[in-house]
Amino acid sequence: MRAVQTLCLGSLATNCYLVYTGEKQVIAADIGGDAGKLLRFLEERKLTLSKILLTHGHWDHIGAVAEVQRATGAEVYIHEQDAEMLSDTTLNLASWIDPFCDCLAVTDYHTVKDGDVIEDGDAAFTVMHTSGHTKGSVCYICEDIILAGDTLFRLSRGRTDFPGGSDAEMLESFRKLKNLSGDYRVFPGHNEATTLEFERKNNPVMRGIL
């Protein structure tokens, strides 16, 4: 089973996941803040951060990306429909959530779309476009892992009342996740991890989808 390390970062307690793709190599999914905490973790364990996979462009998921990228040289990936949020504090909600935050723009990045595969070390991450929370929200799927961002939470779902959100698109994204074959470990953007099978049986939104 591939190892996943969770760090809770930033003022909104966003989960940053480090997925091991080699003996001393990791990718990070979402870095919402506390760059120093993450960088110290990497240094203490002598880990190389090669890629940063962003599930969407909200400030609480990208707040420390620029600083970490500058320190590590890691490549950044985001869905093409959320790319503008990397440099616009209105679009990424930073100016709304915290008008005094120091949200540095990310200008060096790669865009992805549904079905793309990002390879790193001995791992491959498939992009599943799961709009609803934002237009460019995605899940990254690697073996039995789903990095779900703010799409699927334990017994819940992501908000759809922010600009770019859509109830209809969120339900369609839930349908795509529910119809995946087999079980997965699900790592959401906030709160505790879960499994896809548990959500199929217990999540009220997922249970209501035919």
C-alpha cells in the first residue's frame, strides 16, 4: 500500500497530502499555508518534493504554493479552468477570506484536463475532472488513492455557493466517483480520510444518486 502523509496547513486547516513516489521522493497535493512547516518536514526526512498537484484554485489550497515551489523547484499542476486563480486574489477568494493575507502569485505551472496522467517516480496520477466546488476542481487517482480536494468529504460534499460552484455539476461529479470500480482510500481537503465504499453506503448525497 502506497504511503500517504497528512499535514494540516493554513488558517482553514487544509489537508496537504504527501504521497511517496520513491524511497525519498514525494508529491504534495494542495499546500494551503505554513510553508515553513512543510519545508521543515521535507528537510528533516531528507525528502525531495518533485510535484505539487492542486485539486482546485481556492486560496486555502494554494496559499503557500509559490513559496514552496521557490524553495524546492517542484512542478505545479492545476486544471486549466482554475489556472487564473493562481494569480488573482479575487478569484481564489483570498481577498474575501483574509484581505491582509500574503498570497503570492504562482506563475510557473502546468495545466491539466480530464484523463491526463501525471507520472512521478513509480507512481501515476490520473486526473478526474470533478467540477462543482469550482469549475476546475479535480480528483487525482493513484492506485487505491483518491486525492479528493473539496469535492467529496466524509459523509458530505464540497460547497457550491462560491463563484463557479454548481449543484448540478457536483452531483455529476459524485456520480462519476460512485461509479468507479472497486474501493479506494479517499483523502479530502478537510477533515478525516474515508473510503469510497463507506461513502457509497453512508454519504447522503452519494446514496441518492442512481
